[in-house]
Amino acid sequence: MRLLRRRFLQLAASAAAFPSVARIARAQTYPSRPVRLLVGFPPGGPSDIMARLIGQFLSERLSQPFVIENRAGASGNIGTEAVVNAPPDGLTLLLATSPHAINAALYEKLNFNFIRDIAPVAGIARVPNVMEVNLSVPAKTVPEFIAHAKASPGRINMASGGNGTTQHLSGELFKMMTGVDMLHVPYRGEAPALTDLLGGQVQVMFGIMPSSIEHLRTGRLRPLAVTSATRSKALPEIPTIGDFVAGYEASTRFGIGAPKNTPADIVAKLNGAINAALADPKLKARLADLGGTALAGSPADFGKLIAEETEKWAKVVKFSGAKPD
């Protein structure tokens, strides 16, 4: 009987240890196949730029290709829904951006709840928008622009990459806090909006810095201010909007999400790889060149940031009456 009991306890201990062993083995072999990183916006825009940048470093660190797949439409919701419905195996990921936090208030009905259905993996970077104007606009400072806009109510066209994007809501926040009247002109992505801004069809945009920075540096567009609370190291001579409009702050956040129920060990491995990539001097320099600041941190840190942004932008959506396309 003692031998039987001892054998039973040994088998029970082995069975209890098996899930832990399986988790370790799964984490060691992940990813065993190429990983799809879905971007809910068109190629060439800031989300696409950020996805390809982090995807390259993750491919090198995890020895599998991270394939960028653009699923544009509905302010990122098409790509999000594809990830929500994907198997929770870590092989389909989402570039989680600020518009995903905005959409919770912007859309009356969605087929998913972002906070419930997307597991936060890691933050990548926070990037300020930049208030930029076509060279035909006479204003060279934020106060001059406010005076110009108030003298021409409704005659200034404000471009964005689409309804509910951070460019759109950064502009709506500016309108809310300054009382200026501008006509919002949404585009299908930031790239075509930027093209028309350069061409003078629209006069101002609160553009995301990675897309605009070369045009600003070469003088093809005029920067008036950055939208972050502090100046950007990429454009240190440019003031913040908050220097003239007390309390103003807006920025675009990028990170990685996965389908809910993705195993914690896979999330942890991805989180570690992303944080290691963000500590790499080459990636840090590239982010700084684009005007970005690395976020890093735990999945819980990223989840908290998403929740805070969701609450903040809901107030701006309500005030502005913004509606989806």
C-alpha cells in the first residue's frame, strides 16, 4: 500500500507540474511560424511606419518574420476586429494606437470591446502631433493663427487622416480650448491628407510627427507648435501649444495588443522582446529622430494607459459631436 501511495503521489506531482513545463516549452518555441502584425491604417502613414520599425527588431530578436498587414478602414476597427477574431496563439497581433481608445466613444456600436477583447502586450512609443500649416497661411505662431482663424471663421480647412483619428481630435481639442471655427476635412489616412496640405487644398493639420517631420525640416510646411506637454527633441526650437493655450496636451500612442486569452507566457515573451528592442540604441535613436519617446513597461502598464486615454478622448468626442465616417 505504501508503494502504491508513493507512486500515486509521484504521478500527481508530475501531473501538477505538467502545465508549468508545457508553458515553459511553449514560450521557448514561440514563435514557431511567421507572425502577422495587423495595422488598421493605410501604408505610408505613421502607424505603418511604427509597425515596420518595431516589426524589424522583433524579427531579429525572435528569429521569425513579423509580417506587416494593413487592414485599413473604419478608423482602425476593421483591423481590430480581425485580431479579436484571430486564434489567441500570439501569431496575430495588433498595432494598438490612440484611435482605438477614441473609437470606444466615437462609435455607438462596435462588434467588440477593445479593453475586454484585446490583451495589452507592451507600449512602444508616444509621439507628439505637430500643428503645421501650408506656407500660404500668414500665421507664424499659435497666437497669430488663432487671430487669423477668428478673423475668418469657418474658412480654414483642417485636414486629418479621418474622423476619430488623433489628428482630428487634437484639432477638436484645440477648437474647444480656443474657440476658433475650422472646417474639418477627413481623408482616408494621413498620407493623402498630407499631400493636400502640401498642395494648399487645406491649410492646417495636427499631423503625426513621423509622417511630417521631413517636410518640416526642409521647409515645405511651417510648424507652429507641438501638441505634447513638453518640447520634442526632434524639433527642439518649436514651442508647445500649451505655451499659448494653458492645459493643452495631445499625443499619439503606439503599442502592441493580442487577442484576449493569448497565453500569459507568450504575452510575457513578446513584452520582453519589445522592451529589449526599445532599449536598443539604434531603435531609440530612430524613435527620437521621428519625435517619439519610448514607452516600454509591463502589459499592465500598457493596459492602464489605454484605459486612461479612453476616458480622456471620450470627453472630447462628446464635446465636439464627432461622428465616424
